[in-house]
Amino acid sequence: MDFMDIQKYAEQFMQERNSRSIPEFEGYSPTEMHQILHFTFEAQSPLKIQKLNAEDYEKIPLLNLVKFLLQLIEKNKEIKLTEKGFLPTKFVFEIYNQGFLKEDHIEKGIVKLNKELNSMTIRLSRFLLEISGLVKKRNGKLSLTQKAKEFQEDNHKLLLLILETFSKKFNWAYFDGYGENQIGQLGFGFSMILLSKYGNEKQLATFYATKYFNAFPQFLELKVSEYETVERFISDCYSIRTFDRFFDYFGVINIETIGLGFNRVTYISKTNLFDKLIKCEPPKRINK
């Protein structure tokens, strides 16, 4: 066997190995998982984002929050920010009172809604607009870019941009105390696949967390407080980032929480919107 034959054999071996069905990947191959991770919504990926009708776009809270902020800036031509660079309180009130996304700490009176920093969802929507290039900040003023005008009237185009920006460019660790790690954000597309497959019935959030960490066991090596187990820490982190602050913001899940503190359990199921918006193709090759 000459060198060329050896090289050809090695390439064939690697191709076959990367095409194998992996149980921890829900039957997807390493090649397919690579596509899910790095080309999540592109043609070669098993995941597809589908177009909706006008009524269904109205069911996506974060999309409508972002649209309202865009419209607010357009209406005022520009918004003069505070000395510290935040939205004025009157605009914070106006945005939050639309009711797109309610926040428990505000609703319960734990935090007073008197500045942008006190609303995570308003802060998030502004981050997404700036990161995506739809708004710009110059001389202490927030205004729309030319790009915004291209996206503002097209719900599907805007949704894709916001989804891509949130999932791949915004740092999910920003709003929590779980540290600078990629739990949840790495493999968010795999979480979509899990929800597509199992979300017709109510499942514990820990059910999804277990499957996620079976696929990405590297997170089990995280260092945590001596007062908490790694499993509990990473499971809570995954649940908050993936369900409370991602899927729920896009209106594709129902969350039911029972109990308080360490006795709290959370159930997740998908809404009708999920299957309208997200199509998950099955693995192309399954070992028998």
C-alpha cells in the first residue's frame, strides 16, 4: 500500500467516524453536531427558522420589544441619553409598560423601575440593537442606522438578525452570577433539538439539563463553591440562561415553577409557536 492509498484510507476512516450516530448527541453525528454548533441556521444544519404569519410574530415578546424601541427612536428622531449613557427614565417607563416582557423583581416591588439598569429586558434589547448595528450611539445620543430601515418593516428578517445576535454575539453570562462560561450558549441549537423532540409533554428543566451536559461534559469540570455541587450549579445556570432568558423571550416555551428555594422544580413544554418557527430535521444516519 503506497502513501496515497494510506492517505485515502485515513480520510475514509475519519469520514466514517464523523458520520457515526452518537447517543449523547440524540443520534446526530459529530459532523452534524459541528453544523449545529457553528452553522446553526445555515443550509447544512438540521435546524431551520421558518417564516410566520403576522399574528405569530406578535407572539414573540423580545422581537416586539426590540421593534418598539426602534419605533421610539424613530419617532423622536434620536434619544438623548443620560450623563451616564442610559435611556432617560420616561422612556424606560414607556417601554416597560407595553408589557412585552415582565420581570419578577420589578413586578414584586423588589426593584424600582427608575432607570435602564434596573430592567434586564430593556437593557438586553438595547444591547441587541447596538451589537446588531441597527442603532448607533454618538455624542450621547441614540439614533437609527441606515441598516435599521432595511430591517424594520420585515418581521422575519428582523427576527433572524435578533436571534443570531442574541445567540452568537451577546454574552449570555452578562446578567447572572454563574461566571464567564458558555453554559447554555454553547450548543443552544442542540437545546432547540431537545425541545423539538421532547417538548410536547411537560418535562423537568433538569431533564433537559442532563441531556445537555451528557453532550457537553466539559462543563462538569467547572470549579464551584464548596457549599454547592457542580451538578446543581451548572443545571441551574443552564435552566436560567436557556429557558428563562432565551426560549421564553422568544415565546417558544411554557414555564411552570412549583415550590421555592431548593425545593423548587421547573417544568418546560413548547408552545405552538415553537414548531411553526423552528424545524428540526432528524439525524441523517443512525447506526443499527
